[in-house]
Amino acid sequence: MAFMESNKFSLLALLVLGVYVSVTASRALNEASMSDKHKQWMLEHGRTYKDVAETQHRFEIFKKNVEFIDSFNAGDHKFKLGPNLFADLTNEEFRAMYNGFRLSSTDSSKAKSSFKYENSTDVPESMDWRTKGAVTHVKNQGQCGCCWAFSAVAAMEGVTKLSTDNLISLSEQEVVDCDVDEEDNGCHGGWPSGAFKFIIKNGGLTTETNYPYTETQGTCNIEKATSHAAQISGYEDVPANNEAALLMAVANQPVSVAINGGGYAFQLYSNGVFSGPCGFKLDHAVTAVGYGQDSDGTKYWLVKNSWGESWGENGYIRMERDVGYDQGLCGIAMHASYPTA
Ligand SMILES: *[C@@H]1O[C@H](CO)[C@@H](O)[C@H](O)[C@H]1NC(C)=O
């Protein structure tokens, strides 16, 4: 009996120990594979850290992000998240570094109220300005909050292609360096419409090649800034809080839009039709370069971002369209504008 008892006990102990060992082992294995994932990710994104402490700190953030990605992707959503280039940043760090749309209290950048597409009947079922050759490659603003310049330049590249038939990659750096209007503040935020105002006053914009991007605000190079490759004559605001009006504009040309792009899901977006969560606090500027409808019927805006090709769908995001409230998803219909040839 005693023997049996002791045998039972040791069997139980063995079982408990076994479970304990296997849990610890699998946790260690998870840690190891997570650490491998992090190393793999660092290689893919060319990321290095200054020391062991920084590596450990970034690993912890990466791990938390991957856990969020996995639990999100296990749910039922129209889009997936993934460990993209922002996977080792907390959401607070991400927002501080990449969102440079500045909403001033007095919106002095408002254009005159005219909206040239108000009676437009030319609104096809879907539009993708990339297939019309009106969109340049996806650019990367890096760690400079000048999304506003990238948004405006992409819209200007579009209207330039439509009016001259030439697709020219134009200079964001010229806008960042030379638009010293108090509304616009280089890497610390600005307005796409402020960029349009500068470009009109300046008489045009030079090419990306002539005035390349440096990821920082420098002194305006007057010689380059007066060597124009393209011009615009004006800009107009799309009537605010009206997705139908935005549709008429985007049906006719690429349009600068402001969005709330600081959310955790937006940071780690990978593919599919993004449907939030996000708010209406406009903190990022991008360019709407089309629209369409997914195979499951979900309508979307096709949006060009300036975070390189490794974010989202090769640098693009599809954002849900016709959401049923005026501001549009993430406020996409709140502050849209476009240049005129
Ligand atoms: C749109 O149509 C209305 C009514 O015909 C007209 O008054 C307005 O000028 C038109 N707008 C544009 C931009 O052509």
C-alpha cells in the first residue's frame, strides 16, 4: 500500500514535473523563436541597435507587437496586420516619429470655395491612377514628419501627368526646405494645401533628381528651387465631410487627404481593406490615388502612403469607403485638396 502510494505520488510528481518542464520548454522555445523572428526581421529591415540593452528593449517591444498582430489576425477582420518596418516601435514612438500633419486652430489654408468637380458625371465604378501612369513610385519620408509635402507632391505629380502627359517625380525636399510659411514647419508638420500655396507662389517645382530628399530640413537652394520642371496654377478644397464629393474629385485626379493614421492597427497594417479602429484627429497626410470595391463587396479608397514599399500593400493602403458617417474612415473626407493645372 505504502509502495503504491509512493508510486502514485511519484507518478503524479513526474506528471506535474513533466507538464512544468514542457511548459517551460515551450516558453523557452517561443522566446527563442521570437528572438529568431526578431533577428530575421532586423535583417529584412536592415535594423541594428547600439548595444545589448537596446536590443533587449527593442525585442520586448517587437514581441508585444507580434503578439498583438497574432491575436488581431486570429479574429475576423477585413485586413491583416504584420511585422512591418514599424514592428519594433511602441505606438507612442511611432506617432511621435511619423505623423506630421499639423492642424492649426485657424485654418487659414482654406481654398476659395469653388469645387470644379461639383457637377462631374465622369465617375467610373473604380479608378486606379497607377494604371493610368499618373503615380510615381512609393517614396519614404523616413524620420521626418513631412508627410504633408509627400502628399502634396504626389497630387501634383498626378495633375502634371494628366495635363502634360509627363510623369515626373518631383521634389519634396524643395517644399520642405523652401516653404517657410509659418503654417508649414518642415519635418515638424504642415499642410498639403500650404505646400500648394508655396508651389504656386514659387512658380513651380523641380525634379526629385535635381533636389533629392535628405530626410531633414535644410536651407533652401534657390538655384534648384527656381529650376522648375512642373507648375500648378491653383488648388481647391474638396467640400468637407462628404465622401461623395471626394469620389468625384478622385475620379478625376489624385487628391491629397488628411487622415488619422496614428493608431496601433494603422501602424502595423499589412494588407486587406483597413476598417479601423481609428479616430478623426487628423495627424497624417497621404494621397488618394483611386477607389474600388473588394471581391466581398467592401468599398475602399486606394491610398498612397510615404512610408516606403515595405509598409502595407507595397506602400499602399486600401481604406474602407462609404462608411456611413460624414467624416469618412479615419476622417479621410474631412480635409481633402487637389492642385489645378
Ligand atoms: C454646377 O451646376 C450648377 C447648376 O447648373 C451651376 O450653377 C454651377 O456653376 C456648376 N458648377 C461648376 C463648377 O461648373
